[in-house]
Amino acid sequence: MATEPDAPLADGTLAAPDSGVPAAGNAHLPADRSLRGVPNPFRHWLLTLNSAVATFLLGAFAAPALAALGIQPAANWLYAAYHFTCHQWAFRSFFLFGRAGSPVNVYDQDQLAGMTSDPFGYVGSAAAGWKMAFCERDLAIYVGLLAVGLYYARHRDLKPSSFIMYAILILPMAVDGFTQLFGWRESTWQLRVVTGLLFGLASGWLVLPRLDTAFGLEPLASSYAPAATFESVEPAAVAKPG
């Protein structure tokens, strides 16, 4: 039985045949829609990133916890591993689990001079507490990044920040950090935490939504103009009985 040729659409183009190959004039439509059913290998990238940041934070807390429990070899291994990511200067780090009357302690260089001959690499003691595996500012940065990651996991419609907004939010850390670097002043732990938190939040806001786009996880229909997503076809005229 012979098949009838495809009827032209209202704009003169031919409808795609059953073979799935689009006819001429329909080139603006995706040629192969079978890829819609193929899982994106990056679909769980945010879960992976949040898990990695959370694990990294837990490791920084685990170092002083292990030291306080007397498991010094494991604590030293973590301190050595984290030293690749941070200077770990004692007078810019939090000390935990000490006997100084507070669960968290901070010491300046003058105070550390009475405890140790090395105020930079000092790890701690049972009385003073044990240093976290990274500095105060790094702690705030990773907490901010994880906070944005967790928020974005529940609100995937979050739009990325502009680069101007990003520059404004990271400016306080740049000022605080460079004035310390040049020896003009010494910051406080409060400023390090606030500026680091702003940097972490701003970086997550700038990058995470853009990664969804880079990994092709936006809705497919948004890749096309609204007029191109569905092709309008005028209804055929119905002949009236005579």
C-alpha cells in the first residue's frame, strides 16, 4: 500500500518523516532527541561538591579532636596534609578543647611567646587547646561556600551574582588581607571571620549557578527561543456541506 507524501505545514516546510530525520526547513529543531533520555554524568556535581567541602571542614576539626584524645600521630598527619592548603599560623587560628575556661580560644603573638618559641607552627597543648588544621579566615571561607551550596541544592533557580557584586563582596577581605601582608596593621579574628565568610558566600553565589549551565543542566526548552520550541500550525479549513 503506497503512503502519501508528507503534507506541507503552514509555512511551506515539510513535516519530519517517521524515520526521525528532520526535513529541510526544520534545521532549527534538534536532530536527535534521543539524548534526552541519557543521564547527564554531572547531574550530581553539587552533591559531590557539598560532600567534599563538608568532609574538608570535618577534617580541620578532627585534627584538634584527635590531639585532645591523645591520638597525636593521626593529628599530626592531618596537620601536615592541611598545611598544603593553609599557612596554619597559630596566632591566626582557633584553638579547641583547652582548659583555659573556654571551648574556643585565640592567642596573639605576645601570648604565644610565653607558651612556645614558635608562634607560627605551634600546635597546642592540653592547657592551651589544640589548633585547628587551618586558619580562622579559611574556616569562614569554607563555611560560606558550604552554606551557599546547601542553599543552592534547595533553590536551583538562584541566579548567579554579577561580577561587580562579587568584587564588592570580596573587597573587605582584600583590604584586610593586604594591609596585614604589607605590615601596616594586624587584623583581628572577628575581621578575618567576617571577611572570609563574605568571600566564601560571594564565591559560591558567583560560581555554583554558572556550573549548572556549564554542565548542561538547564531545562532543555530554555535553550531555544519560545517561538522555536513549538511550531505553530494553522488549523486546516473545514469545508462546509453544500
